[in-house]
Amino acid sequence: MKKKRYSNEEIARILEAGASTNKSVEEFCREHGVHPQTYYGWKKKFGGMSGDEVQRLRQLEQENGRLKRALADAMLDNQILKELNAKKW
């Protein structure tokens, strides 16, 4: 089955609509084509956020990943230099 990718604005809109409706979660999810487990995951991660806040969160997560990779590279370089210095020439 093909995965659907929802934009940040769509996720925020679905969560806002789900909070304002009187329907059951299963019925609401069926109307929007989302599995209830996905809905609860979104609600846990993005609950109470607007579309702009969700987009900012995603940008921060990407930046955090980039910084973690840069730190890992620097630590690896540092470890290599320490090993080279430990050898007796």
C-alpha cells in the first residue's frame, strides 16, 4: 500500500478538526483516510500546534540531525588524532 504524506498544514488542520468534532475517532479517521494509530501519534507529537509551529518543529529536527552528524564527525576526527599521538614514532 502506498504511503500518504501529509504536509504540516494538513496535519494541523486534521488535528484541529478532530478536536472540534463530536464523532468517534475511528469514524473521523475513516473520513480523512488516516489510521487511528497515526492520528494518535500526530496528536501526541503535534497536539495543540498550528501549521507554522509544526513546520518550525520539523526544521529544528532537521537542524538537530545535521548538528549531531557534525559532532559525530568531529569526535571521530579527535579520536583518530589521539590514536596517532599515542603511537611511538
